[in-house]
Amino acid sequence: MSSKKRILIQLDTDRLPSVFDRVVAVDAGCEHVLAYGGVDPGSVRDLVYGAIFTRGGDDLRHTALFVGGSDVGRGEEVLDAVKRSFLGPLRVSVLLDSNGANTTAAAAVLVAARHQPLAGARAIVLGSTGPVGRRVARLLARAGASVAVGSRALERAREVAEKTRAAIPSADVRPVATSSASELEAALDGVQVVVAAGGPGACLLPLEARRKARALRVAVDLNAVPPAGIEGVKAQDAGADREGHAVYGAIGVGGLKMKIHKAAIARLFESAAQVLDAEEVFELGKAL
Amino acid sequence: MSSKKRILIQLDTDRLPSVFDRVVAVDAGCEHVLAYGGVDPGSVRDLVYGAIFTRGGDDLRHTALFVGGSDVGRGEEVLDAVKRSFLGPLRVSVLLDSNGANTTAAAAVLVAARHQPLAGARAIVLGSTGPVGRRVARLLARAGASVAVGSRALERAREVAEKTRAAIPSADVRPVATSSASELEAALDGVQVVVAAGGPGACLLPLEARRKARALRVAVDLNAVPPAGIEGVKAQDAGADREGHAVYGAIGVGGLKMKIHKAAIARLFESAAQVLDAEEVFELGKAL
Amino acid sequence: MSSKKRILIQLDTDRLPSVFDRVVAVDAGCEHVLAYGGVDPGSVRDLVYGAIFTRGGDDLRHTALFVGGSDVGRGEEVLDAVKRSFLGPLRVSVLLDSNGANTTAAAAVLVAARHQPLAGARAIVLGSTGPVGRRVARLLARAGASVAVGSRALERAREVAEKTRAAIPSADVRPVATSSASELEAALDGVQVVVAAGGPGACLLPLEARRKARALRVAVDLNAVPPAGIEGVKAQDAGADREGHAVYGAIGVGGLKMKIHKAAIARLFESAAQVLDAEEVFELGKAL
């Protein structure tokens, strides 16, 4: 048995590294969290070298990396730089969870699956063009759902659909415009699962449109700041029946999200060659 | 019993967070100190959210905040931003000790009280316009002393007196000018307690003036850098008799200050809703 | 027995403090590593005061300082500022290892000594003008070798020789130019030990020149990035026989370097008044 301490190196793209991620890391059993703020792709190599050149052999798995910060696109660039810095077997495990995007998307899809088997289901992602929405779409498609990716601008939804198909060739995904009430109504027709992943300040699914969606079984709203992204859903909702739908709000999803986050951190230290992005985090959440 | 680690989040307004405060936090039993430098009021909310959204219920008390840095005014702004970021019961305990002002002021008043009961006593604070001086004046007034707040500029002393009365309506406090030897002599007449809280480089109380203060019992000089703020007091003095007065220098007060600092950190983790500013730190020091 | 935690304060001149140094510190038994990036001489005093004013008496030895970062010259300035900030017996132990220069130089000289007694030996340092080369020259000279310090520019080699003699009056050291094949051949004549300490990108000792050096016993190449600084030496070499010489590459030296680094960190906590620079680190490595 090695006596090496568990070290998590937190690479955060914000100036001040996230307190949230540091506390979760401690609670997940990390004995030392080496927190870095203001990390950009150019500063990654030296930091990764410090991780891979200090401990040898099996001890390497006691060091791991976490990529975070509020900007998911920037986090993805840092993750790419991390992967490019590994030298063959000289590598450590890494989790990407900028803005909580991966753990949130995984939790959203998992709570939906409690009420509706996803294989063969019809689902729609509202506000699908942001980093969380894109991940939710990918996870739903991979689980075998037929997925509509919605945006007020059809062009942007098309781009999300294309990217999803590029990642998952078998994906059944189509873009839908959701700017008018009639477009939204048409998009929701026959849909069992809706996930709203838009930013704060906009209601993406009014109550009236939700009532007309007769096939709807479960509605997940990931926006925590009023007004609700799905009208009638409260942030604390965690499976409550509202208008005949099982509904979840951001805080209601938060409990599972936190469990997944901690499990993902713990998983990092099981072996040294893992890259935990959306799909891996989802699989890990499924096994909880 | 919870197995949660004690986490202190150090919000420091200086670029490099204080080593002093970090070491004291470790010695006071904090298992993880999350040190942030360059903290301004605008960056506080996200940091506080990370503190209050990661641990639930009774576990919240194992996370606490410390506001520090060399600029006390800036620290007070950060403390205000911290308090505004709490969401009802979602809050953690917080200690303000920028520049050691609260623990120093508490220690200064407590060592004075060893030699002179403060209720009904007459006291003067020299260099009262700085952050430590203001706190000493408040603590003396609250303890029931009749307090003269001194400054070379009467106008500035008036402002301190007004602020003290605004904080403590029952305060018996009056401004005094101390720029000339005769003013100083008049101000010290009948006074039992003097605390010098001015910055380095100035002697606020010459030996001659001190000898003329016939009622004087105890003199506390908080300036550690020569020349002494109270002539004839050495930094190491801790109750020594000099010219018939019990005197304390900055280092002599330091032992108690350190005890209070550690006790205040430990206190943070007893419950989750405390705000420890000058008065709370003083009460805590009194109980040691 | 004191229950004080071992605290290492890492003063790093780079913006992001070295992950390498933090992980080694943890593995060497430090319970808290207080990592500071962007440290310059002007910011040192307050940091050192925080180290020396927080723990008293024998407990002071549980706090120590580490000066690191990629710029060795800057690290030396920080070390000087650290020493100037100590107040008599109020001091803690400090290790300088910017860019790994001290531990690398010590390891290089120690592996050479495995194959050739250094007292009375003839040695040459190629690329001697950098911080590692200067240290290697000093350590070889102090061990009693006759040392040639090489540079493509004789003028720069002269400066290194003068500095070495200034540090060690008894040093037998002479500058040599190594820009042409014939100069190099002459410089290597009769030499038993060669250490190449140049930067990446340049081969300082071609195979042909090495073959002609008939007295050569051991060759140490500290450059890890291809091309090799000494042709025919691989980074992993650790005493391999190549062309009749025992050879070491940067990674081959790395194992001993790491042991020395950890031992130096552990040594810091044995007493409070140590300054570990090249010579002290070398002595410590010799005792391993």
C-alpha cells in the first residue's frame, strides 16, 4: 500500500479558483488541493509536467487534475492542452467540470431517466446552444433518445445538431426553432422529456405551452435564478408533480449533481489514465 | 459526529494573502486553508456561494470565512459584501481581522483592564483616527469608560467621536486635539488609561507629558517600530512598571493578541451564523 | 513533542507556483504548503514576517521557506531578501532550488563521483555560464577537482571562473573557449569528468570529440530535450557504458536529484536557522 497523499491539481480559468470545486474536492477525500487561478492553455504544460514527473509507477494515480472555471469553452481548451502535455504512459487522470457543466448535464439526464426510459423516447433540449445544453443533447442521444435541439435561432440549433452527430454518428438529432409560441408547440408535440438549459433571465417554456404537450412526462429546468426557465417549476423541485409532469429545478437536481461530482473526483484516483468528460461522468452517475 | 474537515476560506485584499493569517489558521486547527489574494468586493459573491452551497445543514459550520489584508477599510467593504451574499440560513461564520485590527484592539483594551477597571474610568486614545484606534475607542466606550479620542487635527477627532456615538448611543466620548504639548497635557489630566494607536514614525506621548499625567495607571503603545509611540515604553514591555505606570508595548500585547486570534478562528467553527467583528472578538478575548 | 504542523512556504518567482515543488514538498512530509506565485524581492518581507512572528521558540522549526521558480537569478534575489528580513534569532530555515538548480547540480556532481574520485581529478563544465553550470563548477572545485569552465565565448567563461574563485579562494579553475572543434579537443585533453549544463537545442560535445578524450571516465548531460548535450548519451542513461565512458542523462540523474530534493525539504524542519544553497544541498546529498 502506498502512503502517498491524494493530490488534486485544480486548473481554473478564472482569476480566483472556485471555492465550490475546492470544497467538493476536500469532501471527496483529496488531502491536498493545489488550486491555480488564471490558467490558460499556454500555462498548462509546466503544471502538467509537475504532476507527471514527481511520482512514479503506480503512485502516479495519487495525483490528478481538475479543469474548472466559469468559461466552459476555455476549460475545453485547457483540457486539450492537458492531454497534449502527457508523455505516453506519463499521465494522470483528469476531470473537466467547468461551470459544473458535465456533472449538471449528467444529473439532468439521470433524473429524467427516472420517469421515462430514454431509449426510443422523444426529448427536447431548450437553450441547447450553451455548454450544458450541448452536453445534455449528447447524453440523451447516446442513451438512444430522439433529440430535438432547440434555439431561438434555427441556424444555431443546426450547428448543435451537426456537432452532436459528429460526436455520435448514430445520433437521432434534429434542430428546431423555438422563437414563437407556435414553433414551440410544434416542437413539443409528442415529446416525453424536456430539459431547459438556457441562461438566467429567460422563460423558455411557458405554462400554456407545457399544458399543450400531452406526451410530456418529465421536465427539468437547470436555471436557478428567477424567472424559471420552465414556468411553474420551482428551483427546489425534485420530482414533484406539477401539471401532471414530474418536474425538477436546478436545486432539485443539485443533490445528485453533487454526488456525481464527488464520485468523479474519487474515481480519478483509482487509476492514472482516465479522462472524465461528459460521457464518462454520465456513466459514473448511472452507476451510483 | 461529522467527519467534515475544517475549511477556512481566507479572503485577503492584498495581492499575496497573509502568511501570518494562514499559519495562525493552521495552528488554530483548520485542516484546509483556502487562501485568496487580490479579493475585492466584486469577487466576493462567487466565493461565498462556493462556501454555502457545498455543505448542508449542520455541516455548514465546518466551513468559515476570514477577511484579512493590510487595508482595514477595504476589508470592511469585503465583509459587507460577504454579508450581502448570504442567502437567509445559507450562511457561514466570518471573522474580520484586516491588519490584525480587531484582535489588536481587543488585546490592548484587555491588558489595560488588568490594571484599571474600565467602567467609569477616564481613558484617552492617541492616534484614534486609524482603524485600530477607532476600535479601541469603541471597545473602551462600550466597557463604560469616558473616552477622549485624540488626533493632531481636532476635526478628524470629531469625526471619530461621532462615529463612535453612532455605533454606541450610550458612549461617553469626546474629541481632543493633541498637536501641542499644552493640549496634550490638558487632554491627559485625570486620565487613568492611555492607548497609543498611531502609525510608525511618530512619538504621540513624550515622557515629560506622561510624567505630568498624575492619574495615569496604564499605558499601552501599539506601535512596534521605533521610535516608540509612548516614550519610555519598549515593544517587549508587558506590564512593566515604568515611571510608575504599568506599560505595554506592541510585542508585549502580542501574546494575548495571538491567543485571541486563535480563539476567534476556533469559535468560527462552533456554529454557522456568526459575524466576528471588534465587539465579538473583544467578548471572546474577555472569556479567555 | 510539539503538535505543530509542518508548514512550507513556497516563494515562487513565476506567476503560477511550481506544481513540481509542491508535490515534492507534500511527499517530503510537509502538512501544509503555502504556495505563492509572482513573488519578487519587494514582497518578501511581509511574507517572512508572517513566518517568524507566528510560532515561538522551538516551534519555529516547524515553519520553513522554499524559494523556487524558473529564473534562478531572480530566486537568488528573493533568497537575499529573505535573509535580510530575518530578525536575529527570529528566523526560519530556507532552501533555494529555483529551476531545480541546486538539487540538479548536486546530483550531477555526486553521480560523477561514483566513477572518479573528484579530489585531484580534472573536470570540465560545458555550458558553464548558466545557473546550473556555475553551481556544478563550484561544487567540483570545492571537492578538489581542477575545473575548466567552458563557454563558446571565452569572456563569459572568464567571468564564471572569477566568480568561482571569489566564492572559493582555493579553487583551481580556469576558463576555456569551446566554440571550435580544436578548442574543444584541447580543453578535453586529460579530463576525466565532463558535465554538460547548457540549455536545450545545442550539442556541446560531439561524439568525435568525446572519442578523442582518452582520459575521460564519466560524462553527465543535464539537458533532457533532444538533441543531447553530449552526443550519444540518452536522457535515461544512469551509468551506462557508452564508448567506454560511464554516462548519465538528465532523467538518469533525476532519481538522485529527487532524493536530494526530498531530503533537503525534510532537513529544513530539523532546526530553524539553516540556509540551504548549492553547497549545503551537496553535502546533504553526499550523506544519503
